[in-house]
Amino acid sequence: MTHIYFDHAATTPVHPEVVQAMLPYFTQVFGNASSTHSAGREARAAIHQARESIASFISCAPSQLLFTSGGTESDNMAIFGAAQAGKSVGRHIITSQIEHHAVLHACEHLEKQGYEVTYLPVDHTGTISIEQLEQSVRPDTICISIMYANNEVGTIQPIQQIGTIARAKGIPFHVDAVQALGHIPIDLNLLPVDMMSFSAHKVQGPKGIGALYIAKQTQIPPMLFGGNQERKRRAGTENNAAIVGFGKALQLLAGDMYETQQKLEKLRLDMVTKLTELLGTDQVVINGHPTERLPHILNVSFPGVATETMLMNLDLEGIAAASGSACTSGSLEVSHVLKAMNLPEEVLTSAVRFSFGSDNTPEQIEIAAHKIATIVQRIRNK
């Protein structure tokens, strides 16, 4: 059976060169980066080099990057850190209804502790309203957290505008850029952002390693206590191999990011074109913003074909796709993102996310499109 992986928004295969870069740090350069002897210094130098590579990719100072265990910890650290740092000013936080659960559940936890959270709605494209954001700001607002690009439908938010508003009002602004990293240019020298979350396994790096950008003026208390690692902001022995892998992944991506974007955009367009040819334009509904979106995510509905039925049939055909966030794809619940977009019921309950990677090919698109069309027609004709 042909196996086709169209779930790169959930995770990506680790690049072979990333694996090779990591291997020595399991067996040869195994020193603790906090040790003062040569083995420790060698490990520490590797972390510095990786930090510089990642900082260069997103245009910030290496000292502004804090390594974490992944996107979830980065989001949690930003939200809880802002809440702790700002509690003397107020207890109001602004986010959106379509955030990743790492942000939403963190906010829900804070609500139980007496904080107030405004969950901004989105329009049918998954975009927040700048006017509603401005109207939601209060004297006691201590944090705004809006994702750069949605992991389910790919919609890109107006981060520059949001950041400008936040800066003007002196409110810390956090951005979950886990899905955006590597797919759209990120320049933190220009963006009015105070904190930004990243994860390596979305860009062909290893799982279990992420980063949080913290602007120089932003005060975030530590969540973990112990040693002096990460400038005393996150205690614990550094994951050398994973940090090196993260740095290598972005180093590789930096060389051909534009070409990769163009390839992914074409794969997405080819899939849309082929599906509409095989099924008809009225039988295929594309969800998300038509232009302000990531190049690799295609969220499409096939009215009349339940999402779980489609995913099960795709899996039997060797095609990996998803119904939404990988963190909740085991659930039969309808996506909170699509619900917030107020899509029609038949669109809401038949949505599937295909997300492409550099290892996908036009031939795979052709094969998958025909298999999808066959499944849709078989189910609809029952």
C-alpha cells in the first residue's frame, strides 16, 4: 500500500541532517553544559551556537531566546508569566476563541484563580477584528495573546496591527508562532511583539524542544526553580542534542525557505484544483482566509461526508490527514476553531485538514485526490 503523509501541521519527519547533527551529543559530546570542565564547555558551546542560529533565523538577540520543552511550555510560560508579572496592575487577559489549547487551557486555569479573560470572536475566515480588540482593552488588561497563524485553517492574524495597539497601551503582547515558524518570514527586530513561542518538531527538528522569545523590556518570572540555566529563567539540565537539532533544522531551512514555500503553495493549489475537477466546485468547500494564510495548510470540507468517516477511509487507503489540532484529534468533538468561525453545519462536520511538507510530491497529490474523490462519491451514493 502507498503511504502518503499529509499531516505536517501535527509534526514533521526529522531531517536526516538534523539526526546526524544530534548523534554526537548522545554519545561523544555528552557533558553537562553547566559543568566547568572541557566536556561541559564543549556542550555549552554547542548550545550557544544553536541559540545563535535560531536567533539569526527570527532576527533577535540570542540572549532573548529561552529554550523550553516545546510550544506548550512556551505558551504556558508566557501566559502564566505575564499574569504573575502584571497582577499588581490588573487581572484581565485578551486572547481569541481559536487559539491552541496550550493558550486556551492556560487562560481557563487563570480564570479559576480570579483572572478575567476576553475571548475575541473571529469572522468566517478565522480572522479577529482589530476594532473588537481595541474595544476589549481595559485599564487592567495585562496581556494580549494572539496566535500568528492558525494550526487548523492556516489563517494569518494581523500581528503588526495588534502589536502596535499593545505597544501604544503598554500591554505585553504574546504570539504563538509554533505553526508559522518556517512558513512565513519572522523578523523580531521589526515586529512589536514581547513574547513569541516556537517548537522544533514543526520544522523537521526533534520533538521535546521549543523556545520562547522574550523581549529585553519584558519581565517574566521563572516557572521552574533549581539551577541557573537559561539565565536563571528555566532551571534544569539543558537538552543538548535536541537544542542542536533545533538549530540545525532552522539552519537548513534558512537556505531554501522561499523555494520550500513556493513548492508547498503549489502542492496546495494542485490539491484544490484536482479535487474541484473530480468533485465539482460546489462539492468542495475551502475553509480559512483565501489569501492571508500559510502555504502548507488546506482545510477542506466535503458536505455530506462526516469528518471521522473520511479520516477512517483515508487511513485505510494509506493517507494520513487530520480533523484539527493533533492534541485533540483523538476526540470526536467538532473543532473549536471551525465552531468559532460560525461555518454551516454541513461544512463544520465534514472538515478535514491536509498539511503538506517538503517531502510530498505532485504525484502524491494526484494519487490522494483520486482516492479522496472515490471515497466521497462512494459515501454520498450510499
